[in-house]
Amino acid sequence: MADTKDWTWVLEQRCPECGFDAAELPRGEIGATTRAVVDRFVAFLGDDDVRDRPGPDVWSKLEYACHVRDVGRIFDQRLQLMLQEDEPQFENWDQDETAVVDRYDRQDPAAVAVELARSGSALADAYDSVRAEQWQRKGYRSNGSIFTVESLGRYMAHDLVHHVWDIEHADPAST
């Protein structure tokens, strides 16, 4: 989500929309949760309506999948920085600008599926390999918000799970 938004509520309470409760997610299950969501998105990419937007301001399944692929890439980079450096500051990432500049709406679903599987797997593997003494290492957003390795993973897991909910609740055929 945008660096200017307050994100802490995601870690403190159940999401009123998707129902995900990041506080209840054991840190050892961040990798498994990531893999499960990536599998769902790879499946979505095979749908006939993958490019269809349910509304003018709602991303298509393809656009969401591109975003989830890029979340995997960005959060893996951030996690690696946190594990390798003391209290790194993360570069800004404007997800909405990325969607426009990278033309999420025009990307090839088959290629996105491969890239998504790769980025999701790398991120999940990275979280699976976090050692006990590393979970509280810190990193900073450009706006000063502080993450730990653990809170970054829980935040990211909510983002991914929430996007599955976004798709399932935007698609009348799935309700």
C-alpha cells in the first residue's frame, strides 16, 4: 500500500473486509500463506475473463496478479535488506504508478504466471529461512514507519490475502 497510509491497523485487528487477522498468523506460516496465495493467482490467470475489469476503478485479475508478482519482488528486496543491513530505509514504491507505467493491463497472463510463481516462491523461501534472532530486525519506510521482519511479513500476507478477497468479491460468478 502507499507509503503515506497508516498501515498499523492491519497488524492490530482483523481486516473488516477480507477477515484476515495478521496478529493470528504464526510467523512460521508466512511462507506457506504466500505460496497458497500465489497458487490462487496463478489459477486466476487461466480464467477466460482475466483481462476484464469488474468496474472502471477495479483492477482485472491480470492487473492484480501483476501487482502480487511485484509485491513478491519488492518485499523480497526489503526482506533481504533487513536481513543484511542494520535498519535500512526502503525506496519508495508507488504501486499505482507501477501499474500504469508497466502496463499491467497489457501483460501476457502466461508470462505473468511464471514470473509470479518465481517471485512468490523466492519470497516464501526467504521467509521460511528467517532465523529466530532475525525476526525483530528493523527497516524503515521513507515516511519513517518502522517494520520488523515479522511485521513486514504479516503486513505482506494481509495484502496478498486481501487481493484474493478483492477478486472473489468483484466477480459475480464466484459468489
